[in-house]
Amino acid sequence: MNIFSYFHYKIKLMRNKLFVIGIGLIALISINAIKSDYEPDDPWAGYEPQNLQVLPPDTDPYVLGAMMDALNDALGVKCSHCHTRTDDGLDFVSDDNPTKEVARDMIKMTMEISHKYFKDTEIDGQRMQLSCMTCHNGEATPVMRPAY
Ligand code: HEC
Ligand code: HEC
């Protein structure tokens, strides 16, 4: 069993708990984006997600949109890095782009680590947290320093 399937297994056991963690994670990474970027005439208005397997299935579309923008920033990519290109543009519901599944695993991993190890830790009144940016820092594949 690799580490991702291990989390998948645990995630199934922890569905209810994860709902809360998921909301927390989304709120943490996106609260500023929501405030600044998402106005009532936003194109996300009324969007009903159809294929959320890690995030709560009824995630608010503004929160979802803000989170997706945050993924673009953290990895320095465009939406098409994880979503499927079609002749009519991107298909966000489709799972045909394998990177989407990697990203699902990464989201699960990040939530799991945040929940387990960053829960009660505060520095200067700020709650510590792990995010995609912590490791990726704007790169699709985290850049390592050469080991001398
Ligand atoms: C790093 C990978 C990644 C990037 C970049 C990304 N997404 Fe996503 N997106 C995902 C994953 C993973 C899911 C599914 C989450 C789940 O299963 O809970 C998703 C789900 C969605 C959904 C919900 C589809 C549905 O109805 O089920 C929409 C809409 C979406 N993304 C739009 C976008 C847009 C717009 C962008 C660019 C601004 C974007 N995504 C960038 C990984 C990504
Ligand atoms: C603890 C560090 C860490 C965190 C946090 C993290 N990642 Fe990663 N991620 C990695 C590493 C390391 C790799 C590269 C693995 C390799 O190729 O050797 C990677 C690879 C990926 C890839 C595959 C890249 C490719 O081009 O195939 C995606 C997609 C990805 N991460 C998305 C995310 C998203 C989205 C988040 C936040 C929800 C996230 N990661 C959080 C460390 C992390």
C-alpha cells in the first residue's frame, strides 16, 4: 500500500471529520481571494460541482473558484495543468487528465498533515498551516537545492 492509498483509506474512514478539515483548509487558503476577487456577478455564480471527491461535494462555487486560483498560484500553472482540454475549452468535471488525480492526493495529504500536526500550533498569534505553497512555492514540481 503506498502512502496515497493509505490516505485514501483513512479519508474514507474520516469523511465527517474531513468535511470540517476541508472547510477549514479552504477557508484558510482562500479567504483573501474571496474577499478581493469574487463579486456577485462572478461567472461562478450558481455553478453546481458535479465531481468533487476530496472537497465537500456541495462546496460553495466562490470558495471552489478561489481555491482553484490558489492552486494555479501555488504551482505556477494554468487550469489546463490539471483539467482536460477539449475542442470546446476545458472540461473541469472530467478526470481524464492524470494530474488531477495527483492533485487530489496532494490535497488529501496537505489536509491530513495540517490537521494532524499543525492543529494547535500558533506563532505570534498566527495559526501555523501547511499549504501547497509551502512546498511548491510557485513551481509545478518543487525545486530542491542540490545536495553537496
Ligand atoms: C493543481 C491542479 C489543479 C489546478 C491547477 C486547477 N484545478 Fe480545478 N480541480 C482540481 C481537482 C483535484 C479538482 C477535484 C477536487 C475534488 O475531487 O474534490 C478540481 C475541481 C474543479 C472544478 C469542479 C468540477 C466539478 O464540477 O466537479 C472546477 C469547476 C475547477 N476545478 C475549475 C478550475 C479552474 C477554473 C482552474 C484554474 C483557475 C482550476 N480548476 C485549476 C485540480 C486543479
Ligand atoms: C510536503 C510538501 C508538498 C505539499 C504540501 C504539496 N506538494 Fe505537491 N508535490 C510535492 C513533491 C515533492 C512533488 C514532486 C514529486 C516528484 O515528482 O518527485 C509534488 C508533485 C505534485 C504534482 C505533480 C506535478 C507534475 O507535474 O506531475 C501536483 C499536481 C501537485 N504536487 C499538487 C499539489 C497541490 C495541489 C498541493 C496542495 C493541495 C500540493 N501539491 C502540496 C510536495 C508537496
